[in-house]
Amino acid sequence: MTSRTRADILLLAGFCAFLFFYGLGSFGLIGADEPRYAQIAREMFAHRDWITPTLGGHPWLEKPPLYYWQAMPVYSVLGVGDVSARIPSAMDATLLVVAIYLFFRKFRRGAEVDAALIAASCAGVIGYSRAASTDMALTAAFSIGMLAWWSWRESAKKIYLATFYLCMALGMLAKGPVAPVLALVVIVLFAVATREWRLIVRTLWFPGILLFSAVALPWYIAVQSRNPQFFREFIVEHNLARFSSNLYHHPEPFWYYAPVMVFALIPWIVFVMAALMESLRGWWANRKPAGAESDFELQFNVFAGCWLIVPVLFFSISRSKLPGYILPAVPAGALLLADYLRRHLESEESVSKWMAILHALVASASIVPALLIAYAVTERRLPAGRPMLIALAIAFVICIGLALTLVSRTGLRMLRFVTLIPVVLTVAAVLKLGTGAIDQKLSARPLAMELASVETRKLPIAVCGAPREMEYGLAFYRDQSISRYEAGDVPAGEHLLVAAPAWKSNVVAWTAGRRVLFLGHYDPQNVDYYWVAAAAK
């Protein structure tokens, strides 16, 4: 191992440790998905059941098991908790960064560190690497699979094609058929763009299909045999119906993923778009007739462009939209930019002034909400006055420094280094200044601790008018099934009740004839909590 390789490993390890792992438990699980997935993994771990995901003891068949399988061994080593629940995504993000580094080291030598660090520092990758969810598992499996496919395309070595099929199988186990479907569309679009129709047929390699089936299908067969409703719930409702209808109430306009993609690729979006436009122009100007010799240098950028565009267009058609759906497209942006930098550095080109200024503005802008994160989370808006002026002044200084560096003769060589400065500062500011507010306002963890402090023994929990994020959060932190009054599930025995103040009259009606004691009010999320006596027999 050379000294440069050791330096690369230390650099990547340091950035992955900070961006993905540092402060994973500084605030509790947020949203509905994080505590729900973490609790499902806990129940599977408790029951030693590797087949049927369960929540509250009932089958939960919305997602395949890869995230749960990853979390269960972590639980066995570190115990069940916030950090343990998030480690699988952090590990997946790290694996993705390592795969990108190794790919460029093999096929695009000289840009491997740039490619890996650009991918690691994209906002979308950082955000989802810190979330207990299935999105990073899918993104890592899909992206490594696509890198393996191109490795086979360029080297003709079947081991890479086998790796492609293996990764598609893992993607199938991460989030369902979306992984092989997206891969198929990307490959077909690339074959059309390069007029290499035989690529589609050559990709359909029988040993690879057998490998895919051997890895992906056993769980699907096993879970279907145990749960006859699986096909209807997972395939029909949570894949086909989710794509073609607004069944799960996530409607967004067709253009929704354009701004989402911009935010996911911050701070690199300006140069990613420049790289994409240059690749498209190069493809158009150098279109070759069918059967002509392949130009891998040009075609790699066409391939990365197809990879970047397909998930955005595919999910833009979907009637149900969530930000994490297009995360598999983000690594393609990093590949495009890294190869763009490699080409321009070899030709010793400089950065245009307008690109340098625009990139500096975008890269430094993220420091403003990061410095004001506590206020933004608490008040759901950014403050005016002195705090905003201070944050803008800091961002302005960083912006000027970035712009002046980039317009210098060594601007492109310094792009990675100077851009990572605001990335690190932004993550550090959020972890230092925002974790308390995020925990209090968005997580059920503080409320669960407050409830534990007022009870002499562990009681059942019910909610009334509370958001489902709180319901799932309490289920995880209390390790209990949560009853919901408005669903007609009013426990007959003694229990604690968490209710929104607006539902107070409903609580009175549903607890008529029972002793009810007001215990307190949790102000950050505006809910009351009560002790409710058992119903008279």
C-alpha cells in the first residue's frame, strides 16, 4: 500500500466518520418512518424472526427486510437505541463512498478521491445516511450495481456483471422491484442513446438471472407462504397503487423533484449541471452510427447522465411522491462532476467567473439555516434582525473566500477542498446548535422520558389527536403497542393518554365514568398527558 493510498483511506475514513456517524444519537428518531422501521427491526430481533416484519405484533408488509436484517445484528451488539437504528444507513453510505472510490481508482484513475468526497458530501447522502430508513440501503445497492454494470461494459469481465445482478437482488430486498426496474430503464435509455441495441440482450445473462433469483426470491417466497396477504399489500398496494394513485396521500406536482434534486445535490449542483450539459453536448456532437467502435470516455458520461435523469423522470410520473424516492440518482451527479473535473484538470482549464460566484453562493448559503436551525425548527421560520444579519455575514465571508479561490489559476484543483469547508461547518452547526430543538420539537424521545418520570410502573399508552409521528415514536421509545382513541381503540384498563388539547372534549366523552387525572402538558409539541383509571366492570 502506497503512502498516497493510506492518505486517501484516512481522508475518506475521517469524512465518513464525521458526516455519517458523528452525533447519530444527538436527537431522537424523527418522522413516522424512523421509529416505525426501528421498532419493526426490534420486534423481528426479539422474536428471532428473519421472515415476517411485524409492528405491534402484527405483520407489517410495506417494505422488504434488508434494513431490518442490517439493524438486527447491530441491536445484538449495541442494544436497541437511536444510534443502533441509524448505523445501517451510515454503513450503507460508507460502502457507497468506498465503491465509488474503488471504481474511479480502477477505471478513471486520478479522480477517485474527488468522486468519493463529492458523493459523501451531497446533502441528500448526508441526510439519509443519518436516517433509520430503507432509502440508503436501496441507494447503495442500486449505485454499486450500476457501477458494476459499467465495469463489465468497459472490461467485459463477467465478475462485474455477476456483481450487478447481486446488487439488484439486494436492492430488491431493500425496497422492492424499483431497483431492477430503474436499472433496466437506465440501461435501455443508454443503449438507445449510443445505438448499441445488443447491450440489452447481452445484459440479460442467464447465470446472473439465476444469481438474482437465488438471492432475492427466497424471502419473497417465504413471506408469501407465511402471509397470504403479502402479494396484495406489498406488490399491489405499496408498489403499483402507490405509483399510479394517491392512495397514501403524498400528492405533489409533476415538477416536484426538480427542486428536490437541486437540494439533494447541494453544494455541488452548479458544477453537476455544467457537467451534465457538457456531457449532453458531447453526446449530441459525437453521435456514432450503429455498430461503430465504442468511445468509453464519452459513453461513461452518457451513462451517468441517463442514471441521473431516469429516477427523476420515473418518479415524477408517479402520483405519490416523497423526497427519498430519487436518492438513487444523487451518486450519478457525483460521478458526472468527478469525471468533469478530471477532464478539465488534465486540460488545465480554469473556472468561469459566473460559475465560481454561483457555486460559492450555493455552497455558502447552507450555513445560514444551519446557524439558525434551533429557531427555524421551533418557530418554523427563519428569524429577522440581528441573528439573521450575523448568519448572513458569516455566509458572505465564506462566499467571498470560495469565489476568490475558485477564480484563481488553481481554482478547479481547490474546488473539492474549499467546498468541503462549508459542508463541514454546516453539519457541525446543526449538530452543535440544533439537536436540542430537533429533539424537543420533532422527536417523541423527550416526551417518552417525561411520561416515564411520572409513572410508578410501566402502563399502557394511548393517544388521541396526536400525529402518527408521535404514535410511532412512543411505540419505539416505550416498546409498546399504542392505542388510538379516535380509531375506537380505548383501553379498558388503566393507562396513560397523550392527547392534543383540541381533542379535550372527545377525551371527556370517551372516558366518561372513569377517573382521569391531568398529569402535565408537553409544550414543545403541544400535547397534554393524563392518567386514566380502569373502566368499571
